[in-house]
Amino acid sequence: MKKMRVNARLLASIAALMMLLPVGIAHAATVVALGASNTAGKGVSPSEAYPAQLEAILRARGLDVTVINAGISGDTTGGMMARLDSAVPKGTRVVILQPGGNDLRKGARNYTTELVSRLRTMGVKVVMLPNTMLRGKPHQVDGQHLTPEGYRMLAQQLAGPVSSALRN
């Protein structure tokens, strides 16, 4: 009988703790990297693309963050606009937007202004990644896409603005 009372108390304690757990669990902040091939990490492994490297840098700085790579090689801002709702989950705090040069190369309309406006309406902070940020970093033989080291340098460069956006 005494043994059953101890087990019952133990079970009651465990049940009480489990009810408290969801209140104490903090969910990682979500950052979405939305863009074309240099966001997707064309020519490198997923872990070498800048979104994965950025997540590692931010976590090393003590931020509880998940960086989603929503880059698609060859994408245009029109394509990004069309997939915005599926690419940017509800609750996303920051989007790193890399419009790239595909609109110009493909003769497509540029939707950057509309993308930024829509993201802000959704309550998402936007960190722009212009093509100028790719300059001066190591590129692959194609001259368009960064090497793993180039993506690491880019992730380091983005870490400050993304950290600031997450904190504000």
C-alpha cells in the first residue's frame, strides 16, 4: 500500500510538471532567407550555403534561431511573390530578401517593392541582401555564385543586421 502511495505521488508530480512545460518552453525565432541561387547555395552543399552558416553564427552568439533556406535557383521576384505565403511561415520574425539579377536577365518585372511592403504588412522585418554584398568575396568558376568561404563571409556580414532585427 505504501509503495502505491509513492507511485501515485510521483505520477501526480510528473503530471503537474508536464502541465507547466509548455509555458516554459521558448520557441526559436524564425528567419527566412528568400531569394534565388545565391540564397539557395548553388554549387555548394546545403550546410555550406549562407543560411545554414548564418544560423550557426547566430546560435554561437546565443540566439535561439532557425534560419530557413527558401532560395530557388533562377527565381525572380515575381516567383518569390507568388510563393511568399508558403515560403514564409506564420510567426516568421525576419526575412532576408535577395532579389538577385534574374528579373533583369529574364526581362521580368521587379516586385521587390511589393515584396517588402507585403512582408512588413505581415509584421516581418526585412533585411535586404543586394547583389553588392556578393562583391569582393570568393566566387566559383562561373563568377556568379560564391564558394563555401564566400558564403561564410556573407553569413558573417549578415549576422549583425539580422541580430539587430531580431532584437528590435
